[in-house]
Amino acid sequence: MRKAIVDRATKETKVHVELDLDGGSVSIETGIGFFDHMLTAFAVHGGFGLTVQVQGDLEVDCHHTIEDTGIVLGQAFLKALADRSGIVRYGSFYVPMDEALAFCALDISGRAYLVFDASFPEERIGGYDTCMTEEFFRAFAFQAGITLHLKSLYGKNSHHITEALYKACAHALQGACALSGTQETLSTKGVL
């Protein structure tokens, strides 16, 4: 049962996430069309069952909605992975998206860290500020306890660059969350 349900309510947002690491239906409603598209791609390419429902202060801007979704999604991964025993732990993946190429490497280590190396030619994609890509992944990685490295190797279109990053992370996570066939914890310490 690698599942989790997490709710978080603040004066700025109300976020509900249901996650199943082993698959299921996908339903995303954040109020930001492009962000819905990215989270849908993240779930589909990661092989995750995912429900995300967000009510945010979009009259301000997209910042709180995207960052808080990253926080709650990260908490859901942390909860669903429990003590992290029996998983492959590491994952990496390249994703080409037309002219763009992105790479992700990660370690479900319990040690939160983000290295983010990407720039975006356009500042906005619909109602989504491209600078929020880094903020989303920072919030996600720090709440999930993941060491996460994301890099855009090249690209000319912000939509393609962003989508390649989300998909690369999804595929790397799918590999890292995969069951190793043993209940052992992949660590010389014996715990993560």
C-alpha cells in the first residue's frame, strides 16, 4: 500500500493530494492550465495515480498555488515511501521535447537538496510563471527528502524546456521508487 493522502490549508491556499506510487487515475485541478498540464504529464510519465485539487489566491499570482502544491506533493511522496525500504532509491533520465533536452538525477535519500540549472526564454506560459518551475521542484524535493538535480541542456521554447524537466523528473522518480525485490534498505547505514 504505497499510497498517501495529504491536505494542507493556509490563508493563501487549500491543497488536497492523493498519491498512489503504483498507478491509478489522474485528476488535476489547480486553476493554472499549464501547471495542470505539467502535473498530468508528471503523473502519467511517472506511472503514478495522482489527484491534485488546489484553491489558491490566483488573484495575487501563481506563486503560492504552485509552491504549496510542491510542498504537499512532496509530503505525499514522503508518506507513501514510508521508511524507503525495498526501493531502488536512485533514478536518472533524459527527456527530449522537440528542440529541448532535459536531464534529471535523483536520490531518495532523506537528505533534501536541489540543484536546478535551467533558463527560460519566455517569462510566462499562459498563467504559469516559468521562474516557478524551480520553486515547485525545491518545495517538492525538500518535503519529500529527495536529492534532486535537474538540468536543461538546451532548448529555445519555454513550454518544451519546462515539460521536458517535469517528464525527466517523473521518469527518474519512477525508476527510484521501483521495488527492488527485497525489503532491504539500499544504504550502508541500514536506514535512509
